[in-house]
Amino acid sequence: MSQQEAAVLTGAAGTIGVATARRLIAGGARVYGIDIDTRALDAAAAQLGAGFVPVVGDLGSEAGIAACCADLLRTAGPACILVNNVGILTTDKFLQTSLADLRHAMALNFESAYLMTQHLLPGMVAAGRGRIVNVSSFAGRSGGLLAGTAYSLSKAAMIGLTFSLAREFGPKGISTNAVAPAFVRSEMMARNLKTPEDEARLLAAIPLQRLCDPDEVASAIAYLVSAPAGFINGEVFDINGAVQCD
Ligand SMILES: NC(=O)c1ccc[n+]([C@@H]2O[C@H](COP(=O)([O-])OP(=O)(O)OC[C@H]3O[C@@H](n4cnc5c(N)ncnc54)[C@H](O)[C@@H]3O)[C@@H](O)[C@H]2O)c1
């Protein structure tokens, strides 16, 4: 990553978003962080300092994404780093998941990445270089332990998008990779682990016997956009404490 490279990060005010912004800024990037939560974005901006530019936007709507990207391209110019991180967890399993539930999860977790990439990739193609990281999940690789069907499907789609982009845009100097984290210590996990017994049961299933630190996801993302990761393209980087080995 070169000095003051523009990086666009979605879901920037959340747990993994803030940790990722911190790592990208430390690597020299100027991070344009998009989130719908204005207060959380303000808090992130106060923590992260001058390298972070908060951008309020609704990534669940096609029009919201178009407006955000038009604004970004006008004010920041083309970005050579895109981290598609925004997502919501669902926990309902297949028979409880309506088509509307599925579409809701797909819109935010997958279509936002699809659309953000459609808007920002032409700038990378013109520059002849770019790095895209899609935040998938262990659920997209496994069907999900705690996670629901809609979430798992949306995260599996992120992996398919990663493979397609890696093949098609590798020849243009753009690499696309995914991270597939599990069990990150976050609000998202806290909402799921309601009792100490829930947490103890989960830890017993994780060979490392602990939850993942958000910075452990952030540093994997920062590595994938760094120069030494230049030959890594179309990789799904597991961060799951050996819950699944392959
Ligand atoms: N936390 C985990 O254990 C875990 C594990 C695997 C993968 N992930 C993935 O990592 C990513 C980040 O997770 P997190 O734990 O930081 O979640 P989080 O809930 O802390 O952050 C998500 C952020 O997205 C924002 N957001 C929600 N809806 C939005 C919308 N319509 N428009 C714009 N922003 C919106 C929220 O305001 C929030 O700041 C997600 O894609 C998640 O699926 C998380």
C-alpha cells in the first residue's frame, strides 16, 4: 500500500470495521469509511483521527450505494482498495427463513459488495491495479453453527464473487480475496451468546478455546491489501481457530 492510498471500507463503524480502519491507516491509507450509524461513525472518527473520513450511507439500498459511490468518486477520486465488510447476522435456520428474510440478508451482506465493486472497479481497471477484500464468514464455508441459513448463503455468495472477480480481473492487476472469520469478540457475537453457559459451550468447540480478537481479522485484511500479498488472488483466508481445517 502506498502512502495515502484511498481505501473504501463498508460497515466501517462496527467492531471489525473500526479495527480494519485502524490497520489500514497504520499502513498508510486514507480510509473512507461508510456506515449508516452516524453516531458510531462519529465515535470511530474521533478514535481514528485524520486518516479516517466518515461517509454516512445506506448500503442496503441500490440508490444509497450509488449516491455514496458518486460522492466518493467526486471527492476522493478512484480508490484502489475496497473492503466489503458490511453485514448483519441472521440465526433462523432453513424452514424458519422466508424468502423476504433471505432477500434482506442477501441485499446487505452480498448485493452491497456486488454493487460497491461495480461502482469502484472501473477506477481500479483504469489505474491498472487494485485490491478487493470481501468479508465472508466461516458460515459461508460450513453452513453455519450458530448462524442462520440466509446468513450462510449470503456469505457463500461472497466467496463466489471473490472467485469470479479474481479470475476476471487478475489480468488487469486487481486481486480479490476473502476472509472467512468465525466467533469474533463483537456485539454480533454478544447478541448470540446470551449466557456464560452459551459461551462455555462455544469455547469447548473451538480448538484454540477462545474467541477471535477483531484485530486478528483486521490484520489479515491489511495483509491481503499489502504489497507482500501481491501474488495472492482468489484466496479465502480462514480465521476460525481450527474449528474447520482444510
Ligand atoms: N462478529 C463475528 O463474529 C463475525 C464472524 C464472521 C464474519 N463476520 C462479518 O464481519 C463483518 C463485520 O462484522 P462486525 O462483527 O464488525 O459487525 P458489526 O455489527 O459490529 O458492524 C456492522 C456495521 O454495519 C453497519 N450497517 C448495518 N446496516 C447498514 C446499512 N444498511 N448501511 C450501512 N451500514 C450498515 C452497522 O451500523 C455496523 O457499524 C460482517 O460482514 C459480518 O458478517 C463477523
